[in-house]
Amino acid sequence: MIRIDSHWRPIFLLWFTGVLAAAALGKFASLSPVISDDLGLSRVEAGWLVSLIETGGASLGIIAGLLIARLGSRKALLYGMGLLTVGGLGGALIPGVWTLFAARLIESGGYLLVVIAAPSLIATVARPQDQGAALTLWSTFVPAGFAIGMGLSGVMLLFTGWRSVLIVWALLAGLALFAAARTPAVEPPTKAQSDSQGRASESEHRFALFGMRLPPLPVWLMCAGFGFYTTLFVGLIAMFPLFLTEQGQSPSLAATVTGIASAATLGGAWAAAQALQRGERARWIALFAGLLIPAGLACLIFIGGHPLWLAVLIVALNAVSGIGSSLVFARLPHMSPGLNVAAANGVLTQFGAGGSLIGPPLLAAIAGAWGWAALGPAVVIGSVAALGLMIAAERAAKKEV
């Protein structure tokens, strides 16, 4: 029987809440064709039904992070899981198109609270020697949740209708809420508590919003780099099915390759964890590799070639790209010492969600205007920009110490 270290149990539970939140994205990617047929949705409406989960993060991430820093991450996590439960049940049980969209917005609010609060709690409950690995694990919640949500929803559709599938996911969110409520967790200090513990650095006092201190410059630089990252790689994962079908693969095979590629980012997270354990030099090598190797692979992919060769390159690109996001999550608490990490996670969520929304239409526009081959140079430029901002963040963080 496998035993889990007691220090890791709350970390795995928090990661699981993130996976369930991300499954709210994957489930509608799988269910949208059936829902569209049942409710008569247009392609645009079906697309919004999938992407609405990101609207909260793209519009309110920074504000939510600051509020959670003041109110407490544990409370925000429980509220978030509650909203995911209510939104899932509402969309399933109350008929109507607009009700479904309203329920999706409720889920978006829950998703926003969870993805800010959970990593903040992980950074606090993890032992210092485990923090890097714990946050690297957290960085896998989107590809893991998307794959699980899409895959399990597709399997359940073989036996029941889409409304029943939504009920199952809502009940799972409710069970996670119950488990999180009964699990003791160390709460990061709120803003009021951290202010009473000592004087904050001058750089943190320099920026404030509604009486709440904004994170310092290193956080903004790191998150801006992450915004470039998500714009590129979320855009690429959205473009790959269309590209592969135009290269002669069937839609089902193109979707399968893309799903495998999305799951392959977990391998990048493992590589990032190994690099973090080996020290600063290994971390820098991993950062450069995680951004520049995928850029080079993108140039090879979009010149075309044999379908099998393209599939191998696409899976490799996503596997290596997983290094970059994992390092960002692991390094973010070090960008803002002395400040509640929820505020920094709010900024990260805003940039990440914004990039996720911008990426697919931006890359589609580039491909439409100049052809698929233009995406290679575009990814190179964006990757270099992301790398430059992350290097600047590390240097600025050293000056803050």
C-alpha cells in the first residue's frame, strides 16, 4: 500500500481542487457539440460557453488577488469550490440557454478564487525544501484538469445526457469542498497581519490600490513574461488540430494528437522539479530550454512534413514548454518576499487568463494573413520576449533583497 507523506496530503488536496476547477474548462470542450445540438447554439455561442471560464481571471485577477490577500486564502478557496458546485448544478438543473451562460459565469468566479487561493495555501503549507516541488505540481493543474474533464465527460456521454454529466462534476466539486473544509491548513497571513508583523519594503509601499499594496516590480515582470508564454502556447494548442487536418490528418486523429500533446506538459513539470532541486544554474538552463527549444520546434512544425513527424514534434514542443510555466509558479513566491502571495497569484492569473483569451485569435490571425509558416517566427519573437521579462524579474528580485 502506498503511503503519502503527511506533509504532502494537504498539498495533494489543494492540487486536486485546482484539477477540478480546470476540469470545468475541459468538460465543456467535450460537451459543447451535444449542448449545441440540444439548445441550438451557434458556433460563436458554443465557443463562448467553453471560454467563459477564463473571463473572471482575465478581467478581475489582480483585484481578486488583492482582496484574497486581505480576506484570507482558505476562506476564498471554500467560496470558490462552493461557486463551482452551485454553478454546475444550476447549469444542469435549470433549463434555458441564458441560464446555462449565467451558471458558467458563476463557475468562472469559482475558478478564479480557486486558482489564486490554492497555490497561495500550497506555498504556505509546504516545507521550505518541498515548496519548489509542490508549486511545480500545482502548475500541472490546467493540463491535468483539462484532459480529465474532457476525457471523463466524453466517456460519461456514452451512458447519459450532458445535464447528468454536469451534475456529476458539480457533486465532485461539492465533495472537494467538504474535504477542504475538514482539512486543517495553515493560512497565509492576511495583509493586516503582515503589516502588523513588520514594516514592508519601500518598493511595496510605492504601489497601492484601494488601500491594498500591489506586488513589487519583479512580480509584474515575471507575470508579464508568463502572459507572453500563455499567449503563445495556449494559442498553439488551439491551432494544432486545424493545422494537422490541413496537413491531411483526420479530425479525430488531430484531436488525439493534440490531447496527447497537452498531457505531455506534465513531463515538462517533472523536468522543472528536477532542475529546481539541482540549484540555480540548472534552473537557468531549464528556463532557457523551456522557452527557446519549443520556439525552434514551432519553426520546424509549421513548414509542414509527414504527419507522423509533425505529431512527434508537437508532442515534444508541449512537453518541453511545460518547463517554463512550472518554473514561473515555483519562483513567484520569491519575487515578492514579505507580501501575501495571493496578491502575486492574482497578477499571475490576470496575465495568464488574458494570454489564454488573446492567444488563439492572435495566432489564427497571423496564420490567416501570412500563412502557417509565419507562426514559427512569431513564436520565436514571443518566446524571446517572455524570456527577457523573466530574466529581468529575477534580476529585479535580487535587487529587492
